[in-house]
Amino acid sequence: MAAALRFGLLLFLSPLRAAEPSTELPSSPEAPSKTRATAWERGRSGPAPLTDVAKLCVCDLLVAQCDINCCCDPDCSAADFSLFTTCSVPIVTGDSRLCSQKAALYSLDTEANPPERVFKLVDHINPSVFCIHATNYEQALSFSSPEIPTAENFDQLLRKYGSATFSAEPDSWSMNSDASDSSDASESYKYEYGVPIQTVDAFLRLPSPVVSSWCSDANPAGFLVQQATKCIRSISVENCDNIQAASMLFYINSSILAVPKSSQMVNITVRSVVVQSLNGMQTLLNSSDVLRHPMILNELCINVVLGVSYHITYTDRGEIIEAAASFVLGTVNKEALSIQQSFEISFTQVNTNPVPFSGNPGYVVGLAVRAGFKPQGSGIIQNTNKYSQLTILQSSANQDCLTAQEARTPVLFGYNMISGCKLRITAAMNCQPLAQILLDLLMGQSFPEYVASFGNSQAQDVLAWVPITHLRTSEQSSCQIPVALEIEVKWTKYGSLVNPQARIVNVTATTTTTTLKQLPLGRERTIPITSSVVFTDISSPAEPGYKAWPTINAKLPHDFFFPFV
């Protein structure tokens, strides 16, 4: 079986071509061998390369302008090259999996006066046994051109791609099953991240713009997916009381299913109602248990929904136990042809304090680094300190360490920070109690175990949290006291090059200790206690140089792939 697998792999990587049918039988014993040799030579030559590396330039970013140190930029002149200090991209190749291809080498001749660019086109040999000899499947070398929407095919494209884009209601969401089936389903089903929140008739809708800025009510709200949308809704004062999307009832009249496909329902309650006047002034109503319907009054339409904020409370078992909505109602005059509506949804796990995100998904510079603990057999429990985030010692005006134990400041993403205080040591101080006091001062009362890799990492997704590695540097002595805490946060750019997202990949907390020497009676000593945070970008840079591949002096027999070509 191993031999068959090895043969199949070599067959896949070799250039495959269909043998031409022949009506003549070989007339001599040497004919098969000659046929195999001819086929092998034909396969070994391969088609002409489809990529001209001499015309590729990955550092050419500016249009019709010379990019600094980009030696392959066709917009650069000899005068520009004489000012370059290095070639940012010294080698340009095509597909690295090819067995043999051309490589464009760029360098600078600094001994020339003025310095000149040197260009060479060399053969790049791949030493790997598993390489592609020829890219003869041309359809895989480019992306198919997408179909451009027009007035004639728009409806067809919307029917074809609309369900995937706007998550239209699947047929499997039919609520016509009997009570016993729903009862059984409630025991085995639960909401998971991103699953549309089901209601008795379809799903909880969160209107959003689709093709244009106009509102579409076909956007479902996903479980644990924080969303905030704004869109335009057409309206007229003459019939505003007949527009469903302008009424509060439209957004709360359908009960939510506690778990998918269950008979247990959760009604949407009204948490608050804010009335906004024509000049933008907002007033919070004392009573929110009365529905206010749109109505026409003196050529004005009042009680029109301008904003809805849903808040969902759920359990760690993926069950929704409470749903509330907050409304902003406004007034529309007869000149208005449309209004802007805003919608938002947030989630809170029961018996936990809500913690704000620090980005979506990547961290935003200046927002706090989220941190927490992981008890045995559960998800992440985020910090319960004042900031609910990773914190360090906060400097005080008097610089006294013994009076600054409760002062903490959050670690802000992307900001290198340093803080500290001064400790006055006397001969009467004992080593062990002092060491514990300083450790609590540096680490805080509850130093976290994990840090969120993304700004919106969910507490249930343990794999989206990075453990904090603790290191300790100390001297050989009987009495050691901690004097410094250094936190290094390594992060990288994740995702598209157009819109990279900041992702934390490693966090190290290093505690430095020193020897506490016994002081004579009546003598004092002052030592500094410091905390610092350093953010390090470890995103992979481009390869700094080109290294020639080694070659292998080995040849396969001419009939190795016989009878395949």
C-alpha cells in the first residue's frame, strides 16, 4: 500500500498529459522504450512559464512615482537608484513550489560613481523532491472574473447569493412540529456563537443596509455577535401610522425562543423609552411599560422609532433567559422623505459583570488589554478589579510604596508604560513579610492568568485567550525581595494586508528580585520599585536576502513514470 501511495503522489506532481491515440502497434522491441523516452522528454520540457518575474514588483506601491529602495520599480530612474541605500526586495520569484523557474535578483553597486542598480535573471532550482514540474492546469492560475451586477441580472444574482449574504430563513426552521418534539429539542439544543436567534415566526431581526444605505429587515441577529447598524428608511407623514418599521410593536411583538427549536419562549420587554424632539433634545420617559404608536399630530408624525437597542441575557448553557429593548422615538415633519434608524444588540451572561470590548476583532491602540482567569472546567472569568482588565502599579505623588498598594492603572494596548515608587527600608523590617507586601504591590491582589488575543474574544472561547508566562530572575541569597515587574506583550498583524487586525500572541511577566541586606540599627535605605509594560510587534517581515538553493545530483530512470506520461 505504501508503494501505491508513493506512486500516486509522484504521479500527481508530475506533468500529466494525455497520450495521443495510435493505431499502429510497435514493430520492434525497442519501440516501447523509444516511446517512453520521447514521452519523458516531452513532459520534462514543460510549457513556457506564464509569469515574467522581470515584470513583477511587490514593493511598487505608488502610482507613477518611485518607491524608495524599491529596485524593481519601473518608475525609478538611474538618478533615483543612485540615492538608494539598499534593495528592499532583493529577489522576486513566482510560485515557490515549482521545480525550476526564473528568479530576478536586484542589488546595488555601491562602488560605482554614482551607485547603480544591478539586475540579474538566474535559474532558481527547488531542491525538494516534491515540487511542481509544470503548471499545466491553467484554470488554477487565475481567479474567475465575477459577474458584474446590471439592471438585467440583478434579481437573478440576488436570488442566487442572497441567502448566503443575508441569511434568509431556512426551511428547517419550521415551527409546525408538535409540542413533544419541541420539548425533546429543548433538551438537546443550545445557542452557539453566530447562530441566528430564533423567534416564534422566524428570527430576531436587526435591520441593516444591504446593497445601498436603505434598511433591510432580513438581517438576523446572531447569538453573542455584537452588532451596531445604521440605515435609511423612507417615510411620509400622511401614512406614517401604517408603516410597521416605524412602530415599537414591530420590534417586540415576536417572542424569542429560549433555545433553538423549543417551545419555551422569552418575551421582549421595554427597558426604556427616550423621546427626541425636532431640535435633537432627548427626554427619558418615567414610564416605559406603555407602547407608543406613531400618530399624526398637526402635520407632524410623532412616536416614530429612530433607534432600538436590544440587550440579551443568557446562561453558560447557551440559553436565553431575558430580552429587553430600549427605544428612541422621534418626530418627523411633513418635509422629511426619509429617516435614519440605528440598531444595536449586546449580550451579558447571567451573574457576570459586562466588560467592554477593546476592538472588533483586533485590538485598538489606546484601549485596555482584557484579562481574566480560567477555573477548572469552565470558560474565562474576566477580572473583577475596577477596570476588569490587566493592570500595573500606578505612580503616586508622594512616591511612597506602602501607601500606593491599592492604586492601579490599566495596561493600554500599544502604549509602553513605566511606573514606580520608592520603598524606605529600616533595620526593623523582616524579610518575608516585606517580600509578600512588595509582591502584592507589583502584581496586585489578583494578577490574571490569561489575556484576550483579540479585542472581542469571547469568554466561552478558551482558545482565543493567551496564557501569561511567568519568569523570575533572582540572586543566590537567603532573603530576596521583588523590586521590578516587566510585562512584555508580543502582538502581530493578523488578516488582510489592507485592514490588518492586532492580535496578541504571547505575554510574559518577569519578576526581578534583589538581596535584602541587614542594616545596622538606626540606618535606613531607599530602593526603587518599578513596573513596566512593553509592546513588541513580531509580524513577519520580508526576507532580507536571497540564499541560493542547494542542488541534488540525482536523475530518475527514463521510464520511471511508464506507462503514464
